[in-house]
Amino acid sequence: MNNIGRNYTDNKTSKELIGNIGFGEAVFVNCTEKRTVLITGAGSYIGESFLHYAKENYPENYEITTLDLLDSSWRAYDFSAYDTVFHVAGIAHADVGNVSDETKEKYYQVNTDLAVEVAKKAKTDGVRLFLFMSSMIVYGDSAPFGAEKIIDANTVPKPANFYGDSKLQADIAVRALANDAFHVIVLRPPMIFGKGSKGNYPTLAKLAKALPIFPNVENQRSMLFIGNLCELLCQVMLVTTKQTATVLIPQNATWVRTCDLVQEICRANKKHILTLKVLNPFVFLAGKIPGKISGLVHKAFGNSCYDHALSNYEGITYQRYNFKESVGLTEE
């Protein structure tokens, strides 16, 4: 299929690919302000979580509507009544190793084309702020087991597959639309977890509850609890900035070892598990087996971290829940 892939990243400098990380200045969260927010992508985990969190914690500040994008009728919807559009619609990654060209093209149609079209409509209709959920995946896969990967302010996004590229293409394209009247904020979070979340966390939690022992491997990963993300979103939407296009990289206050996460999941479920270093050689050997097995090992025990300096923004305090509280609330 000749249409696979998009070219928004073509001829972009490293600085343009990285973007302006952070606001470039101290900001003020004006809790006396009110915001009308349109969530584009009804029924998403992040969108629904934000909706409920804002209603509970910022009831006087937000009036929120969700819009389904599954059919073309959304194009006739009037965005002009909203201060902010929060775009969460997208396809999450599946098994990227054996995917048809038709499936790859679908990722670009949803993750890239739809995001750009929604952003353009928001701009045309006079919306003040557009927020787009990008992902840590734009920086490529986790480092393999035993290798270090810390993403800092100079790390250039370099996707490892079509899923990551489909997110980066939109990441670049929507930021290019920003001007003085239309501000854009792109978020590149690591793995998001919370009660009812999908993806790698529930898979790991199921294993933790079933296994009596687990490898005690020295690795580090950035993670983001959904409550901390929602707190950030609520504050960011009440901020006014001079910078027109911004990249935010939220994460929990501490990195997490996989074995510590497993232990905390078990503790929250009143289950005992042994983490043993004697199992580490087996993890090392499994990481050498070509194909799915090594991929799973690197996903579970590899390293993938954001430098903490990328995630702190003067004037905003969003890391409300610590590691133990995050897991406890997820497992309750």
C-alpha cells in the first residue's frame, strides 16, 4: 500500500522533533477560572478518567462534554463553544511484529490523520487550547534487559515501529498548527496505570497474583498513575502561557523496578511472593531467545526512564499520589 506512513516529520530538525519541553517559565494555575472542555474520543480510559476526576476534584472549574468520532457526523459538530479540546481518540499498540499493511494504514488514519483533522477543526472553530495524547513510544522501545535508557531533554524521538511513528507524525503535525490564538500541548506519558486500565499493567498484575516467585532484577521504568495524569490535566487547562506549542512529559515522582511493582501488587492483594535473584540468569537467557520470548523479557525487565527534570513544571504540582498509593488505588 503506497499510502502507508505520513511525512510530517520529513526535514524536521532534532529541535523540532523534540519540541519545547515544559512551559519555558513559571506558570500560575488560576483556580478561579472556568473551562468548557470537549473530549474527542468518547469512552476512552483516559478521557473517562479525566471526566470523573475533574467533576470530583474541580467541580466549579469544568464543564465537560464527550464527542464520539466513530462516524463522520462529528465533522458537523460546533467546537466554538469550547475553550479546550482534549483529543484522546486513538489505537493502542498490539503485536507490531506481524501486522498487515492494511492494519498499519489504519493506525495512521486514526492516530495521525484523525488527530490532525480534529486539531484543524478546533483551530478553525476558535478553540483556545488543544491537548493531544502522544506517548513515550515516540522515543522507541525499552532498552533491552541489562541496558540503560534514560530519555533527557536532548533525546530525539525515534520510533521503532509504525505505532510509534503514527503517534509522532501527529505529535509534530498538531504542534505545527499552534499560533498566538491557538495553543497546543502534547503529552508524551510513559505507561499509564490505574483501576480499570488496559495494557501491560493488568497483565503483570495477573502474573503477580498467580506466581509464588518472581525474578529480582535491577531495572528502572517510568510510570504514570492515572490520578496524577488527571491532576496535571486539570491544572494545565487553568494555565495561560506565552509559549504556543508545548510538550509535557508527566511521570510519577519515582522510577519503579518491575519486581518492586510485583511485590506492591501482591501486598495490596494480601498475597506473599518471593523475589529471587537466583532466577536472574534465566531471565538473561530468555532475553537471548529470538522472537516473542525475548521481546516479552525486554518489555518486562528492560529499562525505560524519563529524566525527572523533564517532568517538573514550576507552578504546577501534580504528583499527588506516590508509588504505594498508586498501586493501592489501582488494586482496591
